[in-house]
Amino acid sequence: MSASARSARSARKTAVVIGAGPGLGMSIAHRFGREGHAVALVSRSGARHSGYVAELAGAGVEAGAFVADVRDRGHLLAALDAVAERYGTIDLVYYGPGAVDPDARPKSITETDARSTQEAMCMVYPAIDVANKVLPGMLERGTGGLLFAGGLSAVTPMPDLGAFAVSSAALHNYALTLNAAVSDKGIHVGSLIIGGLVERGDLHRSVTSQPEAFGDVGSMSLDPDAIADTAWEMHSRRDRAEAVFSAFG
């Protein structure tokens, strides 16, 4: 690699989108790409990656795609190594993987036991692994950011969500506490609390395809582009560590 190429690579920032999907993941990718970031898409299947990369390229965003299941710690960390190898640095991580089984029906909090809570926490532990992987480089450079997406039950009691409410609250508290620890070192950590169906997302598509079962869900929908705009504002302004998006008033 020439000196000019190395200089260009080091000057460009890279955003990693973990949980790249057609809804919020791609909106985050477009928003940070529009601000000059190269984008690394990470999801557990590569089936749609070529389409995502082509869509971003059409918008003038440099992007690459990497396959990793967040439940496989070694695979996930290896994907982050591959991103750093290709792009030089990781400057922003958005962590928003979808549910392992979106059709799963959680038990109420009154029926929640230790085992179901441990299973729900399987999406929180990788978030901590990701932070621990990228933070050293960010701290060394004195700049960077992480954004974690979670559910509304993190801040609003929703007994029917049971163990998922516990894990959402845990991820939210982790993000806020981590931000308190690193905000004076040039790093911003934010929590995006999402209450509603995100338009264009897989779950939104599934629900809207079954009006006989779910009815009209228009009032329960959220615009992923609006959420991505707020995510960018949080990251760039660094004036708050949480934002709540609720379709329920």
C-alpha cells in the first residue's frame, strides 16, 4: 500500500453496524456513510450482504460486509479484527442484532426464572465483548463511539416481556455506566431505546403481512431514518447518552 493510500485510510473513519438488516441497521449505515464513514456491515447471514453493499455504493458510501453470529464470541471478535485489518480503525460501533427467535413468546415476569433470564442475556454479553474489543483503540486515539439499541422495557415496566425486560435494562444500564466512565476521554456511548415496530425491518414486514392476526400496525411503527438521524446527533454532539423512541405515546 502506498503512503498516500495509507494516509487516506487513516484519515477516514469507519462505522461498524452489528445487526445489519433492511430497517434500522441500513438506516444507520446510510446516515454515518453520508457523514463520510466507511461502513462495515455485520450480520449472522451473508445472504443479503451483496444487495446492502450495492445499495450503499449507489449512495456513494464505501461499504464491506462480514458474517458473524454475535452468540459465537470467537467468530464475532474475528470479524472485528477483519474490519480493522481492512479499514485501519473502528471509530463507531452500532450494536443492534435482532432477536435470535423473533417469534418467541416470553413468559411474564411472574413466571420468569433464572434459566430464561440467562438465555435472554445472551444478547448482552456480546455487547460487552464488542466494547472491550474496540475501546482500547478508541482510548488510545482519544475519540470514538458506541451505540447500543434496546427495547422500551429497559425504561418502562412491561411485565409481559419477562426476562427480555431484564436483559434490556441490563444493556441500557451498561451503556449509561460505560459512558460515565469514558466520556471525559473522548469516547461517547449511547443507548437507543426503541418501542415499536421499525419500518422496513424484518419484524415489521412479518407483522404487516398478517393483518388478520395483528390488525393495522401503522400507529405502532417507527421511522428508522429518524432514529438514525438522532443516533448521528448523539454521536456528533455528545450531549446525551440516551434517546427513547416510542410509538406508544
